[in-house]
Amino acid sequence: MGSIILFPQPQFVYPHLKDGTKTSEGRKAWLTFLLRGSLESMGRGGDDKQQHKGFIRVCENEGWLEQLSKANCEVNGIGSAIEEYFNKQVNEIEYLHSIRHGLPIFILSRWLDEYIGLFQSLDQRTVINISFLSPRADGTMSGGGYDAPPLIPALGIGVHWVLRELVRKQLVTTKTAKKLHPFCYHPVKSVREFISRMNCSGLDDTGHVEQSRLIHSFLVTHLGEDKATFMNSFDLPFLFLETTNSNTNTLS
């Protein structure tokens, strides 16, 4: 009998996300969560070096997460903090690429409470479009909107990682999760290539939001609504299979 591979546990676990803005741990967990998502724009962390996880550990050890997750924090001080970190480097600046991708989230932490509110309001929405992450332009929450700059540019393709993990961590209701399904397929290159070989067309002709929609629509057409998410694993089985095939080809 063959093995059944499931993905029941997220790789990165933030137990205080449910606290939201009620506790300092909750605010820090959300900042870390969004930062982790933003790093997806630079590609996957290496399996050996665990690049993303290592960078978040640096942010923790340097006190950046603690500083930026405080209520009503001033983000001006993060420049001095990063300068101090740079000053400690000798041969190279470790995690420089990660800092480049994480910097927008550092700056946008000024509106952290607003962004947490955005995600926590998802269960109150009758219709969910990706535009909810551009609160100043989102007309679906008239009278109860949030005032903050758009978050999508900072997250980039990582927005799908964030939404996928929200569903996997059961931080939204089942009803809300179904509305988010079209946005939960993280369309990195390896996933797109794998699904393209299954005759899903158009994935290279559009942006990442539409790519996620196309993948979802393709899988629903062939598997049905319930099976298309692979028990809320979404793109992870394809990523696993593509990585396994790549490793096998390297060894052969």
C-alpha cells in the first residue's frame, strides 16, 4: 500500500495570532506572520540554510519584532537598528536580500492594528475580493473601513501564502475559508510549471492573483469543489511533488 502524504501542520506556527491586538504577543505574532509572507517574494528559503526562518530569528534576536509590534510605535527607529546590525557585519551583510524584502513590512507596521483588523473582519464580509488588502480603495466595507496603505505591494506573491495559512490555521470560519479558496494557491514557478503540464493554460500570461484563481478554477473543474483544496493544502502537494521530482532528477 502506498503512503498517503498530507500537510496537516503549517511549517511556521504562530500560536498568538488569535489574540489579535489584545495582547503584545498577538501583535508580534501578526507582524512576524506578515513579514514571513513578504519574504515569499524573494523565493523559497533554502532547505539547508532555512533562509526565511533564519532571518526571522535575526529579527527576533535584534529586537526588531518587539520594537515594531508595540502599540503606536514609531518606525523611525528601525533605520538606526538596521544600521547598528550592518555595523556588526565583517565580510558580508548576512540576510541583506531578506532585509530588502522585509523593509516594507517594517515601515507598514505603523498601521499594524489596521491590518490585523482587516484580516479579522473577513468573517463579517459577504463577498471577499483581494481588494480588501487595499483598504482605502475598498468600497465593500462602507462605514466600517480601515485607513491604511495597500498591503499587497508589500506582500507581493506572498499574499497567497498568508491567505493559505489563515485557512490552514483555521483563523477564519469554514464559510469564509470557501470565499478565500481562489486566492490560496501560492503560484510560485514550480507550482505553475507542474500544473501547466496538466494542461492548465494561461498561467504565464497574467499576474499572481489571477494565477491563483486559474489554478483553483482548473482544479474545481476536474476534481470538484471539495477535493480541489486537497484538505486545505492547496498548492503544497504540487510543491512537494515538484521538489521531489527535482531531487530525484538531480540524483539520477
